[in-house]
Amino acid sequence: MTAPNDAVPDGAVRDGADTLALGDTITFSGARWLVTAFHGPRVFLNAPGDTTAEPLIILQPVLTSAKDFAVLNRAAPRTVVTHRGHELKALPTALRREVTRWERTVKEVLHQQAPNVPATTRPKPAFDPKLRTLKQRYRTKADQLTAAGWPTSPATIERKCLAWRKEGLLGLIDRRGQRAASAHGRVDQRVIDLVWEILDGERHQGLSPGTLSRLIGRVQQTVRARYARELADADAATAAALLPSQATYYRLLQRLGITAHNTHAAAARRAAGPPLSAARPGSRRATTARWPGELVQIDTTGLDVLVIGDDGQIISVELTIAIDVATRSIVGALIVPKRFRRGAGAGRWLGGRATRSFDTVQVVAQSTAPLPVRPGWSPETFMDGSDLPFEELLAADERFAGAAARPVIKPETPVVDHGSPFVSADFTRSCNSLGIEVREARLRTPVDKAIVERAMLAIKTGFSQHLASYTHHRLDLRGKRVRKQPLWTIARLQDLFEQWVALHWQQTPHGALRSPFTPGLKLTPNQMYAALISLRGYRATALTESENRKLLPTVWARIDRKGFQINNRTYNLDKGALDPFRGSSGLAAFQGRWEVHYSPNQPEVAWLFNHRAAPDSDPWVEVPFIHRRILCDRWTEETWEQGLQVHLAAGGHRRDEAAIARATQHLLSKAAKGPGPDDVPAVSARSLPAPRRPVAPKEPYAAGMPPLDPESVRPFRRLDRPAAELFTGGESVTDSGQSVDAFLASLPELNPPTDGDNGPNGQQGEDR
């Protein structure tokens, strides 16, 4: 708001900071105008009473910032900063009353009409801008308030006037009573810096963390040595801030989050930097998306469920999901076995596996295609009876016929953590080929993936705990006979989870989903998708056969007359069809190797990519596994690994691929027949007790003993009277030339030798 000037007519109200209203009569550019309409930032003005004058269209900021602008027909409203009125309402009643009183004072000094005062009222002579300067008005109002019992200086009046011009009513609030106490009390900041400096030094030197008293003692010694001159000349308050008491030190360490068990860990967290923005310490920024697919968070976690693996053993599983941030829809999910122990060999895993890059690629691929309804699913899982716009989606993509009630959302920016499956070259290359930009979450910033982490917890409470094989993540709450319960297979568990997503997750109201048209109602993920799909539309993502093969894992192999190998399997073509690819491929970055793709779920065939092929020819060469005819049933790479371990356990060689294939086929045939009447229940390798080696009995005299001489054996003395009467007299013992007293004196247990006595062998007692 500009200061009043002489160009403003008497009785006018300066209204540069307030909102104009329709019907206002204003003065501008030496004439009077009537506000007739608004269109965006433009104001339409007509000259009242003059039908010949043309209307004026002007920008509102230009109009209200003019020197002679003023409103002639209404009083100036109370000035409030836009969108901050709630701060004024949150103040205590006494503080709001003080703000109102300061508002009347400031408006009177600045010649702004107070509330409920007509605009035509003439200013008082003491505050008339035509008669008094601004400094004089400050001094006059300060004298009035001081005489009325409210001591005030002209500088305070000036500060309040400037604050009111800048912030309105909020600038008049006395914020001294709202100041929060310091987080560290009255301790000097230099002492706090020394605490972290000492902890960082100990951590870098590799010293063991000690108690808090040791830390406090080192801080005190450093303060006295570093600030000795300042402490000598300091007053009592400064000395107390630099050398607080022992109790104050303990309270300070508690506020800093330092305990006797985490001293170095707390220093390491501080050295790593704040996980959130420095401008908003301690805040939790919400992750938001404006349309489906803008942000998709992907993560992997244990499902807390035991299942029967492909080899019949009881194993745990991992779940990988992709959840859309805008709609909270689970657009992709995959359950894989979890590896649980190491086997023979350099770093090889047995009995299962963990999530790999190919699994994460499959999750992303699931989000680009409809989920088909499988036999046995509930009728409520069909898309045609859900809240999704089925007719419009079916017209755009015929694959939605018979699809489940789960939307198709192609990720634009998937957010992943730093796990090896997500930072692998295969995952990044596959996403880039689909036009997807992968974004890694920041370290120590859980808010970047908070939605998918919370979704994992909801899955465990809404899905996992209702299964018979549920194992709680806490050992004290885990069941004792979980392994004896009926268990699902991995394929059946995947089918149950996908049905649960379409039936429960996608059709349950979510507290974070609110439609702009009905903000008071919670929406389901399907309803939110139906409300937001119009922002971006739907385009079917139909990949060609060549594009699908490019998404498979890549192996760079050398080709010779025997073909090439992938994970101990040989692939080759008959009649020397691979001879043109023998030798170097010409790709120096890959040392002359050729690009080969294969599917771990169907490894009986691999595809060789010929980068030298003509543009109009097919660059893919299909190469089969040479022993594929031995494997009659469908097999995977995990089944091949199990057959390999069985073959090695029987004494076979790793290069005997035909024998490995027969062992794999035997496993598949045995699994297809099911357990027999004499088969014992399959158990996990972790539940089997460790085998014990038989220990040979140790010969106690193996070191050698001298031969026994019967003549050297001295018989034990025989008494001719009861033991109770042994000490009653001094008679001698029969068949012995020794009295009882002499016999007792000869026993070393009753008469130990003294320091000066000789032992039975003539040695001193201390040398025995």
C-alpha cells in the first residue's frame, strides 16, 4: 500500500492492498470510474454519468498502484494477508484484542480510517497528513499512549506501522510469548560443536566408545584448554554456558539423542547429513502425483508366509509390488522363493533364490497389460462390474475383455531403492527401452518410498496373516507348529494374491484418495483411477516380439563349433548353422562376444541377436538347448539348478549335461506323481539337525605306562575294631607294629607339613 498523497480527494480511502469489489467508485488518472467487471487480472471501468466515454480495461496491479487511486464509496476493510487468517484465529483472546487495539492506533497514525469509521470523516489535526509529517505523528501518538498509561516510544509506533504495511494484522502480533525454548537450553553452541567433534574424532580413529562420563570429561578438558583466555575474562553467565554442571551435560546429551550405547552411531548419522530438506528440518514431505503413472514406487519384502517350493521343500517367499502413487493401485506383483542357505561352491545358493532383475522387469511388464481373470475367481473380480470405465477401456484396448478389476498404468517414473535387482543393468536397460525413467530413492530418506512401505505392511495384515502358513516377523508371536499346517505352492499363492488385489485392495476406500469433485468422500483405487484417467487418457502398450525379447536377461557369449553356454547349458544349431557367428562379433566393448537373450522361466530356447543383419531381415536367431528332448515336462532355471545339485551329490561331474538333464527330469516326474505312502513329509534343510560325527573312545593310557610290579603294591591297613572305637584308646593295631596315634600322625591329610618341615621325600614343604 502506498502512502497517502495530496492527489487523493478528501474523504477517499486508499485501497491498494485490499480487494476491489463490483460497484466500487474509484478515482484514477484524475477521473472517477465505476468497477463493472473482472476478467482474470483485468478490471473493466466505466465513467459514471458519462455515456459517451469509452470503457477502460486495465490490469488491477497497475490500477491499485497508481498514486491517485482511491475508493470513494466504502470504508477501508481490515487488512489480512491472504490465506493466513487461520493464524490470527489461533491466537489467544487477549492477544487478538491487543492486535485489534494496535490496528486502530496504526490506522490513525497513517490516516487510514479505523473499522466502523466512515470514509468521509476528517482526520484529527494531530494526525492530518497535510499538517503533520510522519515523524511528528509517530511522536504524537507515543505521547498520547504514554499519558494514557501505556508507555510507548516513537520507535515502537514506527515499527508497528511498518509491520502493518508489510504483513497486515499478522505484523502487529507480539511474538515474544510464542518463541519456543532453545533445544539445547542455555549451553553455548561451541560446547555442542565440541561434543560432535570429539565423537567424530573417536570414530575416525577407531577408538571404542566409552561411557557418557568419559565423553563429558573430554569435553570439559577441551573447553578449558581451548577457551582458557575467554574463561578468565568472562562473566558468570558466559562461564556457566561454557562450563555447565554435570547434570546439565547429561540433559544436553539426552536432547542430542546420545546415549551410552549409540554414541558413535549418533555421530555417524549426524555426519551423513539430514535425511530431509534443511529448509524444513524434521518435516515429512508428502509424495504426490498428479496423474496415473507419474510416480510408481517398487519394493521387495518378505511375505512372512511358508510355502512348498518346486523341489517339495518348505521355504519362505519374497513379494515385489509396484504401486501407483496417484491412485494407490497395485499394478504389478510377483512372488518368488527366498534363498535360505549356502551350498558347496563359491558363493552358490541352494534350496531357493531371491528376487532378481528379471523378476523386477516382470513386475514392470505386468503394469502394461490387463490382468486376466482365472478360473475359480469370484465374479466380483471382473472389470465389467467394477468402478473402472470398462466400456471406454475396452474400446481402446480389446485385451480388457475378461480382465480383472485392476487398472493398467504404465509407469513413467518408477522409484526404487538401491537393491541389486533395481540397480542392475538389465532392469535399467529394459525400462529405458520402454521409455521409462528409473529414479533411485535418496539414502536415509524413507519418505521417498513411504507409500510402498506402508502398502507392504497393509498386505501382511490384510493378506498374509489370514493364511494357514503365516509366520509373524516377531519370534515371540510366531506359531510353534507352522510347518505342520497345510501349505500352498508358490503358483497357488501368486494366484491367491492377485485375486485378493482385484477383490479387496482395488475396491477398498483409501484415506489418502480424495476426488476434487467429492473431497469429503474416501475413494477406492479403482474410483480414483476412473476420476484421473481423463487427465492423460489411455494408450495400449503392445510390444512386438522383438521388443519383448529385448526385455529378457542378456548374456554375452563366445560361439565356437559346439555353440555357446548359459549357466552350464549348451545351446547349438544343427548342420553348422552357427558357423557364421564363430569368432569375434566386432564389439570391442564386450570383447568380441555376441548378445544372447533367454528367459529363466523357459530356458529351453535362447535368442541370438545378430547386429550385422540387414535392416529388412530378422536379426534374431533361435537356438535350442541341445538336451531339450530329455526334459519332457516344462522346466525352469531353478529346476535345472536342483537337478544339478542332485547330480553333484551323486558324484557326477558338472560338465555332464545329459546326466543333469535326466536328474532334472526325474525330479519333475517325482513332483508330478505326488508323495507316496512311504514318503516322509518334506522339510526344510534348516529344520534338520546337523549330523554328528562318531567320536572314537579315547584310550586313557595311550601315552604309555610302566609295567605293573605286584611286589610294589602296598596293601591297605586292616583294623581289628569298629571305627567308632578307633579313637577311644591308644592300643596298637593287630598285625601292625604301629600304634593308633602313630598311624594317625603318619596321615598327610590330617597333618600337613609346615613351612619348616621336610616332606616325606626329604624336601621342603614349599618346594613340593
